[in-house]
Amino acid sequence: MTAAGDEPFITAVKPLVDAMGGELLPPDEAGPDDVVLSWQGVDAVAVRLPQLADSLDHILAAMERKRGMPLADLDRRAKQEVVRMLEARGAFAVRHGVETVASALGVSRFTVYNYLNRDKGA
């Protein structure tokens, strides 16, 4: 997939690509929507970015791993914090974002909207 000199670069970018839910590919397999990264003037690796809905699922899974428990098991204050963090990351701009988050938190859409409105002073 890569030249020997590219390995440190790929090792360096892999955690970022993983955190986004992306996929590393050989540069010659890049599609029109993929991002080709160059290192020292040579195409080193291509990154296939996830669809937005897949990104939200990936973010929710990462939040569960970080907290060490299902998001549905969090207390109300922690769930409100999760909603604030997700709003800051644009999660609710994704189609069905509220429904996806509500399901992960084990609450209703109405509850998620209440958390969002509470933060806006409504």
C-alpha cells in the first residue's frame, strides 16, 4: 500500500482517521470523494470519509467506550452533557440525528429536544 518512508506518516494520521470513522486506502484506489494525503511530495494514502449518519454512530460508540458504559445507563445530568457535546459537533444537523441520539440515550425525542432547549434558555 505504501512506500517504506510513508509508514511514519500513516501511523501518525491513523488515530485521526479512526476517530472520524474513516478508512485508509492505497492512493491508487481513491474514489472521487476520497481525500488523498501526500507525504514528502508523494501520494501516501487515501482517506475515505464516512457518511454523516455513520459518523454519528461512530461518535456515540466512542462516547460509550470513553465512559465505560452504555449511554442509556448514564444519569440525567450526564445525558444532558452528552447532548451538549453532540450539539457542538453538529450531530443534530444529521438526518434522524435526534432519533439516533434519543435511542442511544434510552430517552424520547421529546427529552432530547428538552435538553437542547434548556441549554438555549428556552
